[in-house]
Amino acid sequence: MKVAIVGSGYVGLVTGVCLADFGHEVVCVDNDQTKVDRLSRGEISIHEPGLGELIKSNLAAGRLSFTSALSEAVPTAEMVFISVGTPSRRGDGHADLSYVYAAAEAVAGHLSGFTVVVTKSTVPVGTGDEVARIVDSANPDADVEVVSNPEFLREGSAIDDFKRPDRIVIGIANERARTPMAELYRPLYLNQAPLMFTDRRTAELTKYAANAFLAMKITFINEMADLCEAAGGDVQQVARGMGLDNRIGPKFLHAGPGFGGSCFPKDTLALVKIAQDFGSPMRLVETTISINDQRKAAMSRKIVAACGGEVRRKTIGVLGLTFKPNTDDMREAPSIDIIGDLLDKGARVVAYDPQGMRAAAELMDNVEYAASAYAVAENADALVIVTEWNEFRSLDLARLRRAMASPVLVDLRNVYSYEEVAKHGFTYFSVGRPDGQDADPTVETAAE
Ligand code: UDX
């Protein structure tokens, strides 16, 4: 099939490249000419495992191309994806739909023949109706079906998520959109991925519901971790005991410093706003947001307490800055607030992240950046693991200990156990596990 992708950001790029890899003929459009030129040469600026290779092989096969001109992509396309950003609107937290609507209007002028226009961007319920109205008024002769097809890609494993999805949700307003959508995803349902057809509004709601539920699940286990600390208990074993129940499942039950990223914070807020507008508030999600916001300050209090109640003029080493591993994305990363708090309290902060330091330096210029975990440890009064990159899972603890001024390890991702760090002389603080008492090392972690 001939496919145009409007917006070559994270979601658009992954979608376009994966569809090209299925054998479709894909043209990705972006109004940033520099980006288009770079992508045309196979260069990408985001860190996503496997994406660069896939771009190069599909460019070489002639199935993928990039342009800044809608006129080169849309008229011949049987399917046009809108995958532009929907950031939080400054001031009120609603999803900002101006880019989606502008794209719909621009696309409308270039449509030719029957075309399916698919909203891939995460958009609130009712957006598909508005997109259909915009296209219709901009080009009354256009023969279009507007479809909602939300993405469920995780950064760091987006290619895999696209090629092996748990499900594909497709919201259609008319039956004639069904066949082209089924044809587009044929390679996937041959692999048994369930294709779920529903109405457009339900599809839009499903995306927000899934993200809000996952955010709630993380927040639940984070509160449970606090209770474990207060009452005595081990949150990892609680999570395992819960997760073995098929109705609950083991994933997204890993306690930590709170969720961040480009999706959960923005999508939970947008859902809360739209629900309030409809007079049907989502109170669980409202509470989830406020607990998660407060959690970052609680984490910096934990670090201060680990340092004996005072961090002024102390050196705190931070390992991991991005909102999760395997990405260079710093958006809404818990590290930002935690480090901001520590700096406010007079600490000197030295940090290292395998991929995120360039983006972090743009946000935080009063942090010193080091070249490795060991360089961070140099004369540090405490080390804090904020993001669980694999390279932090097997650090040479004896070497770290020797470099540090005082052997305090605050492990906000429960990467280590008390037993393995205590034998190197560390004082150890983790999340939701008893201090000074080892979690059963034979028990594997319950979360992903
Ligand atoms: C998320 C959704 O998973 C994806 O389906 C959607 O399309 C976009 O948003 P992503 O933002 O890439 O994907 O990150 P994800 O892996 O879901 O993690 C989100 C945040 O939750 C991270 O900050 C992570 O550290 C945190 N998290 C996740 C936990 O703290 N504990 C967990 O058990 C899982």
C-alpha cells in the first residue's frame, strides 16, 4: 500500500519505518527540512535501538523516503497518518491539538481519490470527529474515512512493540475503512496480533485508559513501597505475590522514584481534564497524578536522610538521568526534580548517564557531568541510582567504595540487595525494602 506519514517525530518515524519494513511504500513528511535531509541520509538524532538500521535498509530498498512537501506524499497515498505532537497545553493541561488540526487542514488540500486519514497521535475523545469536520470543510470533494489508531509503543523497545504488539486498536466511523486498515496490518495479524475494530471514540478513550491504568499501577506499588518501609515488609516480594495472580500480572509493579516520560504525565493530565469537561471526573487518575508529583520531593528527602539529614556542601553522585533506561529522553524525568531539590539544599551534584547527558545539560547547567559511574563516585558523600541502566547493575562496588568520601548508596530502582552492597561496606537505602535486611536473593524481580 502507499502510505504517507505526516510528522516524523518519534511515533511517526517508528510507524513509517516499520510499515516500510512490512513492504508498504512509505513517504514520511516533516516540515523541518534539516531533519528531512538527515533522515534521507539515514541519520537519526534520537536513541532508539534498531531504528537506525531499519531506516537504512528500507531507504536502500526504495520503500521509504522523506520529504518536507505534503504535495509529494499525500495525493498518491491510500493512507495518510497524522502523527504530530500533542503536548500539554500551557496553563490548563489539556492536550494541545493545534498541530493535529493544522496537519488535517494541510492534508485535506492534497487529497486525491479515496484516502484513509488515520490519527496516530494520542488525542482526546472526539478529536477524530473534529478532524473529519476540518477535512470536510477544507476540501468538500475529498473522499475520506477518518480512523483512530492509537500507538502503544514504549521508548527503548518501540520497534519490537510495533512488530509484536499485544493488540492493535482501530476506531472506525464507517465500515469501508475496515478493509484497508486490515490490509495495512496484515503482516501483524498473520503473527496472531489481535486486531480490535471499534468505533472512533472508543479507540481514542482506550489509549488514555491504558496509559492511565499503567500509571496508576506504578503509583499503587510506589505507595505500597512506602507502607512496606513504614510497617516492615519487602515491596518486591509483595509485587511478586501480587503479580503471580493472572488477573493482576507482574508488569509495571516495580517501585521507584515515580513515572516520567513523554506520555504518562501528559496523558494522565489530559484524561483528567477531558473527564472533568464531560462532568465525569476520573478521581483515581487525579490522585495518581498528585501522588506521583509528590513522590519526587519524597525521594530527595530520602537522599537527605541517607546523608544524615544534611546535604549542604556535600557531593551527591547521581547515576542515571533519563526517565528510564535505553533512551536519551529527559522529558519529565524524576531526576530533574530530585536534582533540583538537592541543589536547592546546597549540595554539589555530579551526574552520569549513558545517553541522556546532552539533553540533561540543556535543562540543568549547575550540575557537573562525569564520564562514568566511577568518575561520579570520586569523593562523593553519597551515590544515588535514579535510572536503572544495565551498566549500573554490575558495577565494581569495591572500586566505587574506594573512590567515595563516604560509602552511602541510595538505590531508587532496587537494582542491588542489601547483602551484596553491605559486604563492601556500603550503607544502603532502597525503595520499599527493609534497610539492613536482605531481600531473598533467590527471588527474581517481579516487574519487567
Ligand atoms: C508509555 C507506555 O508504556 C506506552 O504504551 C505508550 O505508548 C507511551 O507511554 P514510555 O513512556 O516509553 O511508554 O515508558 P514506560 O516504559 O511505559 O515507562 C514509563 C515510566 O514509568 C518510566 O518513568 C518508568 O521508569 C516508570 N515505571 C515503569 C516504573 O516506575 N515502574 C514500572 O514498573 C514500570
